Amino acid sequence: MPGPPKPPSSGFVRGFALALVLTSGGAVGACEGPREVGPQVVRIEGIHHRGDDGVMREEARLVPQVGGALKGLGGLRLAGREHRGEALGAELWYQEQTADDGAREIYLQAQIEVPAGLRPVLGGVIHTTVILEREGDAEASLDDDVAAAAARAFAVLDTRLALARGDHDAVRELLRDDDPELVILALEWIREHTPAEFSGDLLALLEHDDARVATLAVECLGYAADPTLALAIIRHARPMSREHTREVYRALARLRGAESLGYLRFAAANEDDSILREEAERSLRLALTGIPAEPPVSQRGAERLARGHRQ
């Protein structure tokens, strides 16, 4: 199997106690070919620890504990001796940093081979990166933290495979996840596939605490082809956010209908942010004619947010 992705720089973004940072290895599409039947068995081919000296060491003793991370997953399970020839190979790499106050951070990368039926969509291998942060007064051992990070990584990879199979139950479960990064993963899949089937779930996300989730939910609803959704989008608009406001205008342009047109007419006439006013005017033209106008030139490099009617 290929080696691990290049580790991030010291300025890599952190934030969640257990957060998905990166998933890659092909588009999150839906497979049109034959579907894999039943859980896929996984063989852990290696767990590699990068020490403070930069040397990579094999941690075979962790395989049973990390293998337990596969329990409870819908689409993956640990291979037994009887599965050696048919299992999907998986590898993990991790390193830890300990602060002066004893707080510990684990950076873990995991990758897994893709079942043959999904390779046209995902390629041969998918991988993900997880960062786990532990407070200095926590009692968990390093091994326990590595296993916890591995559990999250395998859950993400299992999700990637489920999305590629077009498993709607897996998508809905993701939308209810506490980790906004996983919710975003599901929303990106919905945007590319069947937004109308998830409109009820999307409406519930308009009030999400994470602004990225709420904004992406608006974008997805715009592709649902149901003009009655416009009123909910308008009611949950976040006028102090330029990005969210832009997606509201664009979603209403795609949905059309009386509510959309009324809101866009008001925005085009009253929007005091010049960037968003041009977006509102463009969206109004699209809603009226169905012909998109060219993106406004002033969008490029603009950073200042004027407020006007947002105050």
C-alpha cells in the first residue's frame, strides 16, 4: 500500500477534542456499478509510530486494541484468520506531542484499500486524518488515545464507503453527528446527488451552531427544486454573515417562486454591501430569466463587509 500522506506543518488547524481534519482519495460519489454485499473485512497491516527523534517504529502490540475500533461499524469488521486472502488492507501512522502542562495531542493518519466495486468512484485507497487532544489531568493512556483516534478514523472511512454506495441511512446518521466535519461530509454528498430526498433533514440544519453547516444546508436546499422551501431559508437567514447571505441569494435564485422573488427584489434595492448587492441583483436576474449573469468583477479580492440594512 502507498505510504502516509505528508504530515501538516506546525501551523495546522486544531480545535476539536476529536476532530476529522482531512478525508481524501477520490470524489464522494455514488457507485453505479456492483455494490459490495455485507460488511467488508479489514486486515490491519501496520501501526507506525513516529517518535520525537523522527524515527518511525512499528507498534504491532497495538493491533488488537486498535482492531477493536472496528466494532460497531456498519460496513467494516476486523478480519479473522479465515479472511486473510480477501480482507482490505489498512495502515495507521501516528505521532504525539505533550505540552508543559501535560496536555497531549495525537495526530493520526489512517488509510484503507477500497473494495473492488467502489474503485471506479474512490480509487484504490482512501485515507483520513484525525487529531485528538487530551487535557493534562486526564487519566487515559497513550495507547487508549491512539485507539480512540483510530476508532474515529475508521468511522470516517466507513462513512466514505457508505456514501460511495449511496446508503441513505448512513447519510441521515451523519447529519445527526456531533462532529460538524462529518455533517459537512454528508452535506457535500447530498449536494451532488439527491437534495430533494433530504429536504426535511436539511431544514433542521438551518439552525446549526456551526455556520459552515448552516450555510451548506442552504446551498443544498437551493437544489431541491421546491419553491416552498424559500420561506424557511429566509426565516433562518444570517444577515451578518456575507458567506451565508450569498448562499441565501443563490439558493433563492434557483428555487424561484413568490417568496424568493420578493426577498431578492428587496435585497437588490436595499443591500448596502456592494458585493452582496451585485450578488442579489444577479440572483434576481437568474430567478426571473433562468439565465445566469456573469459573476460581478468586484467579487475578486473584496474583504470589507459593509452593513447598512443589517444593523
